Amino acid sequence: IFALFLEAFLRIAGYDYLLFEHISAESAESFFKLYKFYNPANFFKFVGFKNMTGLNSLLLGSQVASQIIVNGMIIFAPFYKNSNIKLIKNRNILFLTCLIFYPFVATQTLNLILLIIILIFLFILPNSTLNNKFSIYSIPVMILFSILLLPLFFFRVSRLSDLVVYVKAWMPPVLAFSDLDIYSKLFGVGDFNSSIMLESTDFGFGVLLLNMGLIPIIFLIIILSKLFISNYYLIKKSVIKKFDDNPWVYIASVNLLCTISWLLSLFHYTQVLEMGGRHILAFHLAVAFLSVKKLKEIEKCID
């Protein structure tokens, strides 16, 4: 987040040349993982700004920049019950910072992920202050706002032809998978199989399925489902048994939601599988697994 703040300052002040100009990619067709100057800021253009450019992230690229901001909003959100702990200072200011930065990195994919995270806060997460007896009354309001804000959530799809472009971009991994022999379908073709040339890798989950195969994917889904369910029930028990003020409850909630947001991104792009993205995902997964262990220990001590 600090890197995005620095980037914004340098670009507004006119010091673009300090952003690794001589080793940067000027177009999306570049084969090198370098700093990008070409984020078109489609969201800003959609709402009427003509000369704005989007942030690209000094470290991981424009798609992951938006994911980092959403994760920041999850981490610093003031919606966790009894989480007034001194793990993070100035949490409200950091949440507001992420909220302000979001339009600069907004993508349609992250708009939808953010909407799903809000729904989890409202109706699923046990220790959410938004998930209460009044939540059900928010449904009509959300429907009304959804109708009004639908163009903002789907700012890249204003006509049927736009949707067709997305569908065509998702199809290559699916078609390539359907053409594989049985063994390759079950165990994948590997990450560096040069015989599989895709026109598009927009469908990240399809690329993962193509590379890993059906059996490893099913195994991963089972493990991740068990992790999510374990975290959910332990967080729920913490609320029932009144130890939801323990820092590990907050940590479990944060890393559960961050992991979900990263995995949801696989339905569009593959950055979560690439350098940088997969390391952040691995960190959130590791902490989520550790949270299960810690919460079980806390529950046992209380019992």
C-alpha cells in the first residue's frame, strides 16, 4: 500500500521517469514482467475522467495492485466484533486510505470480489458487526443499490458484444482441456508444457486445471474447503463462548477473507499463480491454518 502511495505521488508530481522507465513495459504485449505504464484506468474513464491513469504497482502489476487494496480493506475494516486490539495502530485511517485508493486501481473483477466480501460480512462471518439481526433488512436496500450501481460494478460490460469478448477470452483453457487425453486431464500437462499454446489466459482457474489436472484440483478443493469450514466454526464458537476478543479470532477472520478474495480472482486472471501473488496467497493460507490450531488451543483452555 505504501508502494502504491509512493507511485501515486511520483506520477502526480510528474516524476514518471523515476518509476524504472528504462526497464518498463509500454504495452500489454510485452513478454517481460516489468513495471507497466499502460494501465488505462477504465473505471475513471467510465465515470467521466478523461486524462486519468491507473496505478500499476511497483511490485506486482495493476491487477494485483487492486487485489492488495481490497485485502487492505479486509484487514483494516472496522467490522470485526471485539477487535479493538493493539495489533495495528490507526486501523481506521488505513481502511480509509485503501477506500480512497480503490478507484485508482479498480477493475471489474475486483468490484465483484469486493461485493462478495461485503455479502460475507453481512450474512456469513460470525464475528462481523454487520452480521446481526438487522442484516435481513439490508436485502431490499442492497437490491435497490444494486440496480442503481449495476453499471459501476459492470463498467466493462455495457453491451452484449462486451460480454462475448469476455466469454471468448475464457474459452481457450476450457477447449484445450477438453482436447487432452485421459491421463493429462487427470494429472495435468505441467506449467511449462510448450505444446499447449493458449490464445488467452484470462480464465485463471481453467489454466490451473489445465496445468495441474483434475485429481490435484479436487484434492486442493477438499483441503481448502476443510480449512474454510474449520475457521468458520471456530470463529462462530468464539462468539458463542465469548472469547471473540482474542487476537487470533481477528487474525483468522482476516486471513480467511483474504484467501477467499485471492482464490475468487482465479475466475479472471492468473496473477495469484505467478511470482509475488502466489507468495502472498501462501502467507494467508499458512496463517489461516495456524489460526485453526491456535483457536482450538484457546477453546480447549476455556473448556
